Amino acid sequence: MLSLRESPRRIAASLAIGIFIGLSPLFGVHTVIAIALIYALRLNMTATMTGVYVTNPFTVIPIYTFATWAGSKFLGMQFIPGNFDFGHITLKNFTGELKYLLKPFVVGSTMIAICAAVAMYLIVHRLLSGAGKN
């Protein structure tokens, strides 16, 4: 981030928006949304895409599991991970389990995305402003 030729505000905003998108519940369309916002809001592509890819094949399961747990706690639900019998899984029992987890997933990932984006903006802006960037 230090090598980008942008203002601290623009880099921090781009990264924060990327983090928000990457942690949002809109899994599967993060890249498309990011590219659209990069051009619509004239964001820094490197900073935005860095934030978007915080959710990647190595981090997606822990991030979304934590988000679903946090959402269930926020909603006052008891979080019980699904016990799938993968040998006998059907579309009906799979979608039934997803239906139970959808609301805590959406609420939790949205809350975490907002908190992480705000924190990222504040931290990165302060760090880059202190590094002598304009």
C-alpha cells in the first residue's frame, strides 16, 4: 500500500470498500461487484482487489463460519453446525439446512463487513498519513 501513488484517503477508502465487499454475504459475485465499484467510484484497483480477496479458498470457511456464529449470537439463536450425512445428501435436506443458516449468515457477515471496513479505513488512513503520504 505504501508504494501506491494515491492519497491516504483514497487508498484507505478503496481498501475498506474491498474489505466490505470481500466479507459481505454476496459470495460468488465479489469480483464483479468490486470491478463495477472500482470504475463507478474511481477506486484504486490494487487496494480494492486486495480487500476483496481477504475471502479466498483458504479463508472462506473460517470467515463465513465465524460470521454465521456471530449472526446467530446477535439474533439470539443457538448456533448448531449442520450434521450432513454426505453419503445421503439430497437437495431437500441441504437447502433445509441452508434455510436455517441463511439469516444468521447474512446478518453476521454484514455486521463483520461493516466493522472490518470501518476499522480498516481508520487504521490504513492513519498509517499512510503518518508515513508522509498526501
